[in-house]
Amino acid sequence: MKVRLVTSLREFDALAPLWREVTSAGGQASPFLSHDWFACCWRTAGPNRSREVWVIEDTAGPVAFVPFLRWKSRDRGIPVRVLSLLDSPDTPFSDIPLAGRLDEVTRTLFDALRRRSDWDVLLLPKLRAESRTFEALRAALSGRFAAREASREESPYVQVSGTWDEFIHQKTQRFRKGCRNMENRLNKSGKVTIDEYREIDPDGPLFAEVLELSRQSWKGARGLAMATMEGMPRFFRELTRRASANGWLHLWLLRLDGRAIASEYQITSNGNVHALRADFDPSVAVLSPGAGLNLWIVRTLFERHEVREYDMGPGRNPYKLRWASSARELVTLQIYAPTACGRLLHRVETRLVPLLRQVRDRVKRLCA
């Protein structure tokens, strides 16, 4: 196998037909491995970051695509050249689009990385801990690079099986009572309507309404909202256009007397629902509009029998965990190049930082 580099947007866009062939042959129907998803990420990755795709090929043509971002940064005060899988803040999990043998692809990838001296740290974020890809990457790392798990986080989900009544009666009496009280508060406050949209014009009034609700949310003032986070308005405009065309988009809006007070932006495919963004109007926080919309969505998914799983997004949010059937672990791998900066940063992260934490904890105990 060999690796061919694609670095221009025009070349990247031209890969779309081959990309579809590879993911189809590999049985990878997830939208988050599609060329469309990475096209949104590519176009909105921000300044001072270069994009490239490593096309892994055999004699018959491409067998895998590995999209990367490059940038220069400082980590623990050390100047580093970072290489990272191309993603966005809303990528629910990462994987490698491929049709070839996973072990051969990962070996080829790491052999190519070892021949290059233009990077110090490689980030592989949000890998599912139970996935074949995570295990293959760990196996291929052996004897090639120093590495560590930089983080682990949970991604809770609801298993949609059986009936709504069976599901909700598995929850505590206190939780069920809270759901009833929440619905009653909303219904007594005015006319409540909940709409679902599957095709949206990103330049139209409905998308503008969603952005405005996002801007008003508690995330808006902190620069974390769809409308205020750098690059996110453009990302979601591009995603909305492509998701509408592909049949992936599900946007839910809860309105009170005609005014949008809660929303959830979902990507749905192959029996799986992924919640990417949820917002609510803080001026009516006492009505718990976000929780009310979430209740409606979960109940509707059970009643329709169209999906198997509702992925609520990464994070140990207590409200998510009360709904969840279980949770997956997402792992971020940090891999260090055999460069001076790579070796130094690995020593700092695996030796100096743990030592300093031990000293800090000991001082805290002595002062307690």
C-alpha cells in the first residue's frame, strides 16, 4: 500500500465519488464518515490550520481516507507542530473511512508517519473505546511511537426498544412525577406546539430562528452556541444544506404561543439518532423547555419504532444520565513523534505532570 496526499479543496471535493465507494464497500453508512461531513469540517476549520487527506491506496485504488488538520501551538509551554484528525466540536465520534483490511491500513498509516518529520504530536480524538479501529490503532502503535490516552469521556444513549410505557416505567417514580409536572407547567403557560423539520433552507427564516434561539441561550454569551462559536454558523449552514439533501436532518422546535423556546438539532441515519445541539430560551427557564422537548422527543422515538438508538451527545450531564440506557466511552489518543519536541512533551505529560499532581495532592492533605 502507498499514501497519496491531497491538500487542496478542489482535489478534496473531487474525492467524493471514490469516498462513497470506499465507505459503501466497508459497510460504513454513518454520516460522520461521509465525504459530506468532512466537507463541512474542511470548509470551517478556521484560519492558521492547513487541511490534508492521506489517501491510502493499493494496486486497485483507494482503500482508506485519513483527513487531517495541521497547526502550530504551544503545549505545556513547548512549541509543537500538531497533526489531528479532521473533526468539528460537534463530531460525536471519530473513525477512519476505509474498505481495506484495518490492520494493514493502520500499519501503512503509522509507517508513513514514521517517515515524516513535519509533526510532533498526533491527536486522534473521540475514538469509541469498544471499536475495532481503537484496538487496531493501539496494536499498530506498538514499537513505533510513544502514546498515551489523553482523555476518556462518556457518551450516554437511549436504547429504543419495546414500548414507551415499558421504558418510562423502568424509571423512578420521582422521575416520572417530574416529567408529568414539567408537561403540566408548559401546557398551563400557553399554547404549546412541537414541530419537526427534515428539510431546511440554511438561508431561510427557519434557520435564522434557530440561530437566534441559540444566540439567546446561556451558551450564547459564552461563545459556545451554534450562533456565537467561531466557525459554527457556517458549519451548520453547510451541514443543514447537505443533511437536508441526504435525508439525515431532524430539527425539533418547541414553541410557546408561536415563539421558539427550545430546539434540538439531530442527524439521523441507519436507525441511529445523534443529538448535535440543543438550546433553550433562558427567559422561560422556570418552565424547563429543554427538558420538555427532550421528553417529547424520546417518547416520539419509542412510538414511531423507526430507530434503535438515541445518542444524546458526549458528557456526564445528570439529566442525560437519567434518561440513558447506557453510555459509550470515547477515548482521545495522543501520539508523539520521535522528534525533540515530541519526546520532551511525552516526558512532561507522563512523568513531570503526574509527579506535580502527586505533590499538589500531598500539600492539600497536609493543609486540610
